[in-house]
Amino acid sequence: MASGPRPLSEAAISPTVTPADASARRRLGLAAAGLVLGFCFLPFVLLPLLAGIVPASPLELLADPYLRSVTGFTLLQAALSTLLSVLFGVPLALALHRMRFVGRDMILRLFFLPQALPVLVGALGLITVFGRNGIVADTFAAFGLARPSIYGLTGILIAHVFFNMPLVARIVLGGLSSVPAESWKLAGQLSLSRWATFRIIELPALARTLRPAAGLVFMLCVTSFTLVLVLGGGPGATTLEVAIYQSLRYDFDPARAVTLSVLQILLVALLLLPSFVRGGTGDVGFGLAQGSRRFDRPSLPARLFDGIVATLAIAFLLAPLLAILWAGLQADLGRLLIDPAFQAALGRSLAIALLASALGLALSLCLALAAAGAGRGGGLFLALSGSLVLVVPPIVVGAGWFLTLRAFGDVARFAPAIVVIGNAILVVPYATRILSPEIAAVGARHGRLARGLGLQGLARLRHVEGPALRRPLALAGAFGMAVSLGDLGVVALFGNADLVTLPYLLLQRMGSYRSTDAEGLALLLALLCLGLILLAERGLGGRKRMP
């Protein structure tokens, strides 16, 4: 006898996970989200209670010319950096997508290197090329021209384009590679002109990718700290994050630091709000997409133009990397390797990176497992919790905890724990992006069978998700370690004689004008981070054909 329609149950809504598993994962996810939220925002709740520090009111913010100036410069440099990165990155992506030549895959892998480099190392390479005593300045001097300065807005823009132009090019290449192969075949059969091909095929792909690409670059530039700290060149070229650092390290003005921190959080939250309303910025993630063969036949001038664009961009990217390599090899690396200061900094950096990576992976796994079984609203909340580092950058979190912990005694006692947790939070957005698709895929493939067999809890995690996550966890761990090794955000405030990491040691050597040692340290740190991230990149996209 046919039965009537059954009411929707939790099993019908989430058929791949048992109710007990769904509940346990939800609790773990909420605990992980609570830790992330608490670490990012708790200091700013406690500061008025413990230290009586209250941020300025909106009217006071508007009336303060210094705050207006810093906020204006923060937005100006971010807007100009984004514009330049897009203006150079889009033609580069189009040129490389149209061209086919020996070594193209290796060139595309070059685009991973600026993101793999610690920001401080990249800044040193740019100074070596574009600084007052650099290659470009020597060329100007040889022609009787004044030596240009890289410090100030010009240097910040050059540095942001160096780091973000390859990112824009990769995202646009991914969009072009998603165009169906049939479109390129039809364009070739119809002998469409270069302009017609651009208007009909390439432009729609650009329209889909430019908004998330520009939004991501803008946010990275708004929250840029290390580049502006090194290349800012004075009060006229200071962003909110650098002003927070200066307020604590040099002026020790806690009230101003809190006001700047709250202003930074509000500014970034307002800038991110439109993308959250639209459902996020889209996946601009890691790896390289599959490419489709093109059948258009560009003219000789068009091929020459593409070749010139690609050559200039590659030279711009390679010059600082080669400068780091060359200058680093001129240093006494043997002496540096046995230097007690380097060995101590290396040991601390590796210990912090291992602990931060492990904690970041644990938080990311809890968030990803919970988000996979949650509804749309719950999944979005958990996903956004893992991306809070965009809203509350490390230097802002560090400033909050630095001021809060002063109420409990010597801040140096708490410094290692804060640095580890801060770096772990920094790892979470990268790790969740790597783990979440794998968890969703394994749930779709094996979830119903696992539920039918009664697998749940640790048994399900070991036999179902475990084998599929082994490789992504290793890759996320390698990526997280590299990110933690090269970060200067939290340790810039908490660094002291007993807590010197490799980036902090490099900053000290640069500040004391020991340029040879700084260049050697930069090379060693770059090789360490590049090795880890290239391992991750190879695993994520190494077996795929380049776009």
C-alpha cells in the first residue's frame, strides 16, 4: 500500500551525515568560530573595562585632521594600487592566454612567486632594484638624471603592483580558461577579428572576474602593513595600520591606537559589506585552471604587442627576485648560518610556524566540516568567521591584545602565545579554502553510503574524510607554515629580545643599516618559504595543464 508523503526530517535535509554527527560538527564549528571571533574582537570589548580606554566618537574622528589624512591616504594608495594592478594585469593575462611558446608553463608558475615571498623580502628586493642606490637609479645617473626615490607613494604603488599584478593575471587567466572550447573553435571557424574575439568572448570572461579580482586586491592594499612600514617614507605616506604600530611602538598613545584600530575595523567592514551581501567575492583561489586551445590567428603586430607586454611584465617580476638571489649570494651565508642570532630566530620561527599551522588546521577543519553540513545561513556564518583576518588584520588584533594584556603585567610573558594564535588565525582563510571543496566532494561521493553503514564520529572521520583529506591537509599545512614564517604583523608589536623571528631579525638588520646581512637573511627566508609554498602549489595544480 503506497504511503503518503513523509514530512521533511533532518535526515532528509542532510542525508550524508547522521544527526549526531551533524550536531557534533556544528558544536565544533561554533567553538572554532567562537575562538576566532573572541581572539579578534575580545580585546576591544575588554579595553574600556580594564584600562578605561575608549575610542573617539565619530564626531571626534571627523574633526581630527591627522585621522582624516591617514584614512584618506589609506584609501588613495589602495585605489591607485588596484587600478595599476588591473591595468597591467589584464593585458598580461590576455597576452599569455593568446600566446603559446616553449616555457609558457614555467612563466605561469613564476606568477606564484610574489605571493610566496615574505612581504619584507619582496620589499628588500624592490629596494635593491628601484632604491636610491639600485639598478634603476644607477641607470638614471648614467644619463645625467636625478636618482629617483622609491620611498613614499611611488614606492608603495610599485610594491603593490609587484605583488598584485600576478594575482590579477592569474584570476583573469582562470576566467578565460573557463570559456567553453566550442567558443574558441567557432571564433576560429568564423575568422573573427581580434577586436570581435575580445568583444564577444574575452570581454564577458573579464566582466565575471574583474570585480572579485579588483575587490581582493583593494582589500589586500587597504590592509597592507609591511610594505607601507618599509617604503612609506614619512607621515605623508602612512596608512591606518602603520599609524597603529607607530602609536604603540614610538609614541605609546594607547587611546589613539585604539581609535585607529576601531576605525580600521569599521572601514574594512564597510568595504567588505557589499561583497558579503552579494554572497562573497567568488573563488579566486589557488591552483591553475585547465586551458582551452585557441584557433584565432592574430596578425604580426598583434603578436608583437602581446610579446612586448609579456616580456616587460616578466622582466618587472624577475628583476627583484634575481636581485634578492644575487645580493643574497654576495653575503657571507656561512657566517650567517652559524650566527647564534640567526639560529635562535630560525628555531623560534619554525616552532611558531609549526604550532600556528597545527592550530590553524584544527580550526579550519572544524569550520569546514561544520559548514559542509550546515544550512545556507549557518554555512555562510562559519565561512565568514574563518575570513575575519580580512576585517581585523593581524596588526590590529595585536594592538588590541598588546593594550589589554598590559593590565595583567609584563606583555612579554604573553607574547609567544599571542603570536602563535595570531598566526594561526592568519592561516585559517587559506586552509579553509583548500579543505572545504574536498570535504564537500567526499560527502557527495560517499556520505550516503557511510550513513547507511552507520559510520559516525571518529570512525567516519577516519575512514571517509580522512583518506581524502590527507593530501589537502599536508598542502594546507605547508602553505600555513610558509605564511606564518614570513608574517611580520603580530610580532612587529610583540617582538622583543626573547622573541625574535626571522622577519623581525631581518627588519632589525635593515633598520641598523647592516644591508649585507639583511640581504643574506632575505635569501635564506625566501628559500625556506618558497620551498614550502611551491610544494603546496605543485600539489594543487602541478598535474594540471596550464591555462
